[in-house]
Amino acid sequence: MAIAFAVMALVLEQGFRKSAEQALQERLQVQIYALLSVAELLPNGRLKISDEFLHEPRLATPGSGLYAFVHKKNGVMIWRSASALGLKNSLNTDPKPGESLFVRQLDEPSRFALQYDIIWEGDSGKEYEFIVTIAEEARFLDQQIETFRQTLYYWLLIFAVFFLIILFAVIRWGLRPLREIGNDLHAIEQGEIEFLKGSYSSELQLLAHNLNGLINSERAHLTRYRNTLADLAHSLKTPLAILRGCLEAGDKIVSSRETIQNQVDRMNDIVEYQLQSAAAKGQKQISGRIVVLPVLEKIIHSLEKVYGNKNIRFELVIPEHFSMCCDEGDFYEIAGNLLDNACKWCKSKIKITIPNNCHYNYSCLSIEDDGPGIALENLDNILKRGVRADQNIDGHGIGLAVVNELVNLMGGTLKGEKSQELGGMKWVISIEQRCGE
Amino acid sequence: MRILVVEDEQVLCQQIQDFFTQKGFAVDVAHNGTDGLHIGNEYPLDIAVIDIGLPDFSGVELIKQLRQKNKAFPILILTARTRWQDKVEGLDAGADDYLVKPFYFEELLARVNALIRRSVGNAHPVLTCKNIELNSVSQEVFVDKQKLELTAFEYKVLEYLMFHQGEVISKATLTEHIYNEDYDRDSNVLEVFIGRLRKKLDPEGKTDPIETLRGRGYRIGE
């Protein structure tokens, strides 16, 4: 803003200067005509101008600041006014007859001069060329400009201060809603309120709504961490108690060994489940969308290595840009666990597709295999932590239970059914299409 | 078979080392990535078991560096991280399998054996050559369906030759794969093992299962 004011001052000053110089030029032109009106051409070609006939009294007063000169074309001075006694006049260029030239002369004292080239025809018909110069000392114009400049700067400064005060007041008033939100956020930090509840302007309503969503999500996450820690601590107490009992029953070594093994397995399951559960983001408000195909391809590539002996054929029928409203890490867990499960149980084929009967408000993904499948009556139990369909193959129950919890956290569903095409198990996950709802 | 175990937790490393030694492996150990990289580059290994959380640089980085040096032996990663993104990262880096801690040692052995078999093109745990049958899981050897008793080193020699049927295996290579780095080797002992094996596999001298190629090495099969 300071630059704008400076530029404005400069422009105004320049404008005034030009206007003042223009006015001076016109005044000097009038003076030239007045001078010529009292001039007389003598028969010898000289010009006679009598001081007593001059219209401008300043020309008759020495040191008045207004001067007049007449030169021949060759530059020889043939007359000067009484005010110009002792002064020289330099002719700047060679004007043409009828031409005026307005210049600032640097002679001492500095002055503005208007030089006018005239041709005067005598009675005999002979033409005589003269250059008439009227000059005024620059100090008069400079004084004018200085006065203007001071007045201009003074009033611009007053205006700038006034403008700044108004601007400051407007900004303070305009940012008041943001300050309100800031104060409310501070109150949330202090625990005085739970959510942003103020009546904010319509422009900030969306921001307040999204901030509340973020606060909700982080609070839910924190709650889940706390609950997971508490769950973990409580769940481990029982196996620890059993292990202590084994230590104290020192003579029953064989049964102790089996008990210790069981309790170690149990503690491991608890730790693994709670770890995966705590790490899950789950909340779809801030999860964003993930394009699923690259993730599925990476997981399949990894599983092809791990299950290399089985020579599993993966059929991946997913459009390139198909996405789901899910955190990337959570999707890795969902897809990784389901595909790992399918690899463990399948004979040789696994198919990943988008099911036809998916509700239009949802994004769905199905993973099916040609394994033995799971009896429908066991499905509910399978999704509960720690229950395994077949004790011969490790890690069946934990993985599906984690997937179930993750999908539920996102407001979606995990359904298991028999695969009509491959004859084994088919798992379908459905997650709402729109994130942030 | 020669196995490298890279694990910074000393107690667990000792347990794994003892376990595999008991199972007939020649075991080299390292407790950090730098040592693991050195052993992996310098010695001919059949498999490596690498922990992800190493003190100097991660197990994933170690795997990448081994693969960049064209070390093709199979690698199984041990990890406490159960997140799928971490597992995929390790397998993408060049590992062939993973095992999450805590694990059963028998499961570790089964996966290691499966990876070794896969690396030599044998999916099945039972290897056969003429009238000899070797079960790499149970470590039993049968000749004409009769079980044969072999010492640990005799079994190691036979197992290595059976895994590389038809290939000429030099004495040096055989020595590298049945002894670990620290073992005090005597090259004549290998000839004694081969001699004893021949007698046990073919007491009547009819089939001559192990062929000696003078100046080159030994071969079984073909």
C-alpha cells in the first residue's frame, strides 16, 4: 500500500508540474505577443522597443525575474529588457520561422524560456528574421511545485493513516469469526467444550463441520488405542495367571508344557489381534480414496512367492481406476488377510472381482477360491477373534476377525458365502462410496 | 545345507542356531546387517533367515543389497511386524517368504526346507535317485525300501548331492555347504565320508551311486 501511495504522489506531482509548465508557456507566449505589439522595425533593419510602452512592468524592473531578449538569426543580441541588464541568453537550437521553443535554461539564474522565431517584412519588402525570447526564473515555478508537493504529501499522509485505521478495523471485524473458531479450538484443547458449536458465518460453517469431523476421528482413534491397551492388559492377565500356576505346580511337567504352549499361543493371538486392531485407521472421514488394483497386484505378487509350491492361478478382474473409500494401510490389511486366507485354503484358483449385485451407494470387492469353503453355521464364529475353522492351518481366525472389525469401523460389511463359480469360499466386502459422510 | 541367520537378539539367535545345527545344517550367524552382508557375499549359502529389525540397517535393506550383488539363494524374513504393508515391502525387496514372531521352530524348519527344495527345482520333500529315497523333512534315507542309518555329516553330503542330482559338485563346493565358517575343516574327511556313504548305499558294489570325476568332483544320478 505504501508503494501505491508513493506512486500516486509521484503521478500527481508530475501532472501538476506539466500543467504548471504549460500555463507558464502560455503566459510567456502572451508576453511575446505583447512585446511584439510595441516593437517597431526601423529602416536599417533594427528592431526598436521602448521600455515605456512595455505592457509588463516586470520587464522594466531589474532583477524582477522576467526577462526579454531579441536576437538576430545569427545569434547577435540586438535588444534586451531593462530587467535583463547584465544577463546573457543562450539560444538552444535553430528554430524555424513561426516556431516556438520552450526550454529550461541552465544559465545563472536557471530559467524557463520561450523562444519565438519571427520574420518581419519591412516597408521595402525586405525580410528580417529575429528570435524573440521571454524567460522567467525557474524559482517561481519551482516554488509553486514545492508548495503543491508539500500540500499533497500532507493530505496523502492524513488519508493513508485514516485508510489504514479503517482497513485495520475492517480486517479485525472480518476476522472475528476466525478468532472465535480459534478460541473455541483452544477451549476444546482445555476440555471446556467437546465440539465447535458457535454460530459462525456461512463461509466458515463448512470449515467448522470438517474440523468437528477431524476432532471426532482423532478422538475415536485415541479411544480405540486406550481401549486396546486396556483390553490387551486385561486379556493377558488370565494366561499369565495360568502360567504362574504352571510354575508353582512344578512336578506336573508334561501337562505344564502343554498348558504353557496353549497359553503362549493364546497370548500371542491376543497381542496380534490387539496390535492390528489398534493400528487400524477405520474412520472413513479422513481416510481418502485408494485405487485398489496396484495394491492387489503387490499383494498377489508377494503371495505368489510365499505359496510358490501351490502354483496358484490368480484371476484379477478389476477396472484400472476402481477405488474404495479406505485408508491405504487398512486396505492392505483387508485385502492381505483375505487373499492370504484364500491362498491357504484354495486348491489352485483364486478370483478377485467386483460383484454384480453391489448396491449403488457402495463399493464392493469379492475374493473367492476353489477350496473346501466354510460351513455357513460356522461363519459367525469364524469372524470372532481366536476361533479357527481348522486347527491344522495357522492364523485363520485372527485374520478374518481383523478384516471384519476394520470393515465394520468403516461402516461397511464383510459377508461370507459359497462361491458359485469356484465352489469354495467367497468373501464380499462392501464399503460406502462416499468418503467423509 | 548351509544357512545364514541374521538376528540381533542374541538369545533368539542362539536358539535358532542350535536348532538348525541339530537338524544337520551348517549355520553361520550375524548380529547386524554389516556382518550379514559380508557373510552373504563371501560364502556360498543355501538359504538365509534374516530379521527385519537390525541395529545398523534394516533387514529389508540387507536383502536389497544381497540381491543387487546377484545373490540368488532364498531368503526368509523374520518379523515382529504383522502389518501387510511391511510384509509386502520385505517380499518386494527380494525375500521369498516371511515368518511372524513368535514362531514355531518346526514351522521355520518346514519353510526353510520348502524354500531350499524350490530353489533347486524340487517341490516334493522326498528325493529319489535309482534305488535311493531321501526324505528331507524327516531326514530319513531308504535304499531298496530299507531304512539306512547315516551319521549327521554322511546325511549332509548325501542330501546336498541328491538336491543337485546330475551336477558335478567339487570337493570345495561340498565342503563349503556342509561346514559353517568357523568349522575346522579337513579335506580328507570328505573323502572318508564319500567312501563310507558308498559302502552303506551299495554294500555289494553293484550300483555305484556316487560317481567320482577325477579332478572335478562328485556326481549322483544321471
